[in-house]
Amino acid sequence: MSTIKERDSKVIWHPYTSMKAWPEAIGIVRGEGIYLFDEEGNRYIDAISSWWVNLHGHSHPYIAKKVSEQLNTLEHCIFAGFTHGPAVLLAERLLNILPGGMKKIFYSDNGSTAVEVAIKMALQYWGNKGIKKRKLIALENAYHGDTFGAMSVSGRSIFTEAFTEYLFEVEFIPFPCKGKEAESVTALETALKNSDVAALIVEPLVQGAAGMQMYSPAVLEQFFLLCKQYNTLIIADEVMTGFGRTGTLFACEHISTSPDIICLSKGLTGGTMPMGATATTQDIFDAFYDDDKMKMLYHGHSFTANPVACAASLASLDLLLQDSCTESRERIASAHAVFAGEIRNDNMISEVRQTGTVLAIELKAGTASYHQSLRDTAYNFFISKKIIIRPLGNIIYILPPYCIATDELNTIYDAIRQLLVHLRSLK
Ligand SMILES: Cc1ncc(COP(=O)(O)O)c(C=O)c1O
């Protein structure tokens, strides 16, 4: 009998994978808490929450129960001309906890589509008002997804290289690295002054795929204030930062100026089902509220507001909003801070960064190219220790499910200590 792994290699084309270089995938058969179990009986710690989606652990019994109940009640229903309780309740609950007076939720399928919707809303908003504002501004090295609009507002990289000529023009301002914040703020103001800017899109506080690059709430506030000053919309892409990763429920809560549009996905369903949501203010919604059908938003997906995904999201919110979950996130953040302090001056490390439950360790390696051999060495080292950590170039990061126990965090920290020793031995 063939293994899943063997059958996979005959029929599957994996994401972000050179199928020639890495033809084999580990066959997972089960998940429980922070662990994934493979078909050979190995147990892996999921230190990166399965691409940053999982909040409460795998196959969480409470979410499973709620999803199962929903499956037996209503599995799916067209969302134009029809609605259902879970979609309405989820919108009500999200609007209750989102920062900045969001008033409407537009559902879609994933993070990229949440961003596509946001971009379309921002561009058409000005069109509907008869105001010529066409340009989008984003941060260098941003990552907002893999569909064409989302790729356009993402930094140009090997991810987008094959499609460069098909992407629309976006003005990129320098990432506000520590000590160079003023340059970014000035670049943003110059861009806002010189052109008709429809919107700024940012990953607030942490640029995930760029290597968990972090910047201060003070700069984010300055960016947002400038946009308000120049009457430009702000899109906060909280696809990764949302649902508690940065300490607060949403990264934008670290500041007092609000975005106009917030993109959500990943942790929205607790990592159980695919789902995207784009939240907007009343002002944005009102620009589409018109007798003229040309002013409506022509966007939707077959699985928009899927009831099972809504049920998973509601169950995940129940867990997320419990005090015990807040305490877990604080415990993780404190443990990260202690470990960061311990390794910060290691001679193999160039920088240790932390925002809330996200800890990133940048290894000394010259350029941070995605294909560095250091990345593969580190990845394979962690896999040999039965820990799933997918370094971004020379950057190792931990972004665990909130149910991780202190002992389990220590196992991960210990593996990182061992990696540093191993790397030293290779020098
Ligand atoms: C900030 C951000 N936006 C958008 C996306 C795209 O989300 P998805 O992979 O669900 O399309 C990601 C994915 O990593 C992300 O980190």
C-alpha cells in the first residue's frame, strides 16, 4: 500500500515549492493541540501555527463541535439575495471588537481576496464620488497576497517576478526600519503631496512574509495621520496581525488613529476553514449606496460567507475572548521576551525582534535571499527535531498557537539554542 507521501508526489503540485528540488511532502494524518502527527508516527510541534492561521490548536474540540452542528444545519447558501444567522452574528461580533468604528463586513475566501476587495473598494470609492484619485501607496517588501491586485501592492520580489509587466503601478515607500523612520514618513508625505493617492495599504506593525520586519506604533500613527491630512484612505491588512498576534486583538489598536478598511483572514476561523473579511466604515459603504447600479461593488465569490466558516469563526471568537486566552498570549509574549534577552548578543545572530506573540531571530547571513542555504539548513534542523519552523531566508520566527504550554515553548527555544551551536560548528 502506497503512503500518502508517495501518492502525493504523483498528483499534487504544492504551493511555494520547487517540485523538482523538494518533491516529497510529509504526510500528515492528524492534528491535536500544537501537534501534527505524520503517517510514520512522528509528532511535530507546529511552531508557526500552520502558516499563521491556527489560534487555539489543531482539531479543537469546541470548534469541531460548532462546525459539525452547523454542517448538519446549513452547509452553504448563496449570499446574494439570501443571508443566514452565522454570517450576521459574525459580522455583529467582529464590528464590536474591531478598532475604529468599522460598520460593515464584506466576506470573501482568504487573505488575498480580503485585500482584493479592499483595493477595489478604495479605488471605486473615489470613482463613485467623481474624484480623481487613482494611485496606491504601499511599503517596500510588503506582502499582501498572490492574486494580481494583492501582488501589485506587494513588494516586487521573486514571488512577483514572472508577472511584473502585468502588475499595476504602485508607489512604494521605504520600510520604516529603526533609526530611519523619518525617511519613510517624509517619503509618504512627498507621495501624498505629489499625486492623487486613493489609498495607503500597510501590514500594521509587522510585515510578515518580509521576514517578520517590525516597526513602531508611533510610525504607524504618523502614517495614518498623514493619510487623514491628505484625504487618502487607509487599508490595514491585518490578515496576519489580527486576532491577538501582536498583543492587542488587532495591531491597529496600538494607536489611536483608525484605518478606513481592515482586511482579515487566517486566524478569523481559528485556522479551521478558509475565509476572508473586509471591514469598512459607514463612509466607504455610503459611497456605494446609490440608485445608480454602476456604483455598486461588483465583487463576490461562490463561497462568500460560507456558514460553516462563519460557525468556525464564531467558535474561535468564543475561545479568543476568554480571559484564559488573553493570559496565554501574555504568557507567550513574556516567555519570548526572556528568551530574546538571552540570545540577543549571540554571535550568530544579527537581530532579535518581538511584537506580542511573534518572535523573529535574524541570523547573520549577508543578504536575506529566500533561497539561502542557511534557510534550508535551519528548516531541516528543526524538522529533525520534530518542530515545524519555516525560516524566511535567514530569519527564524516563532508564531505559535495560543494554547502552547510553557514546556513546549521551552522545547522550541532549546532547539533554537541547539541550531546556533550547530551553525557555529559549521563555520
Ligand atoms: C499580511 C498578509 N496579507 C495577505 C495574505 C494573503 O493571505 P492568503 O494566503 O490567505 O491569500 C497574507 C498571507 O500570508 C499576509 O500575511
